Amino acid sequence: MHDLSGHVALVTGGNGGIGLGMAEGLAGAGADIAIWGTNAEKNEKAVTRLLDHEVRVHTEVCDVSDPNQVTAAFDRTVTVLGKVDSVFTSAGIGGPVRPFTDLTLAEWNQVLDINLSGTFLTLQAGARHLVERGEGGALIAVSSTAAIHGAPWHEAYAASKTAILGLTRALAVGLAQSRIRVNALLPGWTDTGMLDSARGWKTFVNNTTSRTPAGRWADPTEYGRVAVFLADPSQTFHTGDAVVVDGGYTVF
């Protein structure tokens, strides 16, 4: 593990699932952590786990689709922790599971507001802070393997995660001269709350695990070391990448 002592990482959606898995990995490497989530109780439970690593932890109740909340939460985060060195945008929703012909515009907009606009707002706040500081940094947008393979009945989710890849590439080029690295993380099937309902569907579980060379879903904690690598300031030449962590699912 790389030493991230003195580093401050912000993880939206860091109170559970992949976000918490990344936050734990970052804290284990010595980074101070800011967690943003919409559920105050889950935020505090995450804090209890992260404090075991003897790092500073700050939480904010924040809806990332609301620009005013994002601005206020970022300002408070910097006030408490002094700075932000890396930003991970893990906040997101899966949206309704229904045929595309039945999907409503309101449902479509809700998914894009949180997954895509929320990513935009958070990365923009982070980019403004990092440019102003002038010391470089890292922005990591959490996409999904749904941006690569077909995801029927999840069209809004897939569209939001695919758009994040374009945003990542554009930012990687635009922010390179400020020494800000911008990369995307594409998790595969992972045992999180987002898949609670699917876990009871044995056919679905069997199909996805049998198509995954690793033969299983990921545990959220397995994204911790990947997060540390993406945040590591010594990785000065790594930007514009789409890092797939899926047990081989998309190449099989």
C-alpha cells in the first residue's frame, strides 16, 4: 500500500457499498477522509469504521444533484480538513428496472440528475479547488461496466455511466496543465445494497457469476487498493484512463 499520510480524499456515496470500500482503503493508507451521503445515520456508521484507521474523518449530508448543497458541503469540508487532494464520485442510484418502453421522463431525469449532473457538480467543485491551490491532485469518476456492455432495462443508468467516460476524458485533457489527473473507475458486479433485490434472483446471480472468469461478484473492500492507486500523487503520468475492475467480465 502507498503511504497517503497528509492526503485528504473526498468520497461521495462513501457511507456504503463501493464508496465505503474505497474510503476504507484510502484511510488504511493514511489519508484523511470526507464522506458525503444523504443518510446521516449511515454516514456516522461509516465514520465509526474509518476511525479505526486513526485518521481524521468528516461527513456531510449532501444531495450531489443540488448545486447549492455541493458548494456548501465542499466549503465545509475544506474548512474542517484544510484541503482536498482527491475526489471520488461514487454517489449514484440504479434507477427503475423496467422495459425501456415503459420508462418515464421523470425516472430518466432522476437517474441522470444524480449520476451524471451530481458527478459534474462534484468534480467541478474539486477542480476549482485544485486549480486554485496549484498543487495538482486527482479526480476519479465512478462509472460502471454498464458503460461497456449492454444493460437492458437499465438504459438511464447505462447512459449516465457512459457519459461519465466522455466527461473524464475531456477533463483529463483540459486539466493536465494544472497537474490534475482525471480517471474513471468501472466496477463490475459487486455485492452492494444496489443489488439487494437481484441477489435473491438465483438465475441472475448464476448468469453473472458464470460469465465472470473470477467466478463471483466483488466485495466492496476490493476497490480500496484501486482507490489508493488512483489517488496516489506519485502516479503523475496516469490520466484519462478507464480502469475496469470486474473479475474479467467484460473481456470474457
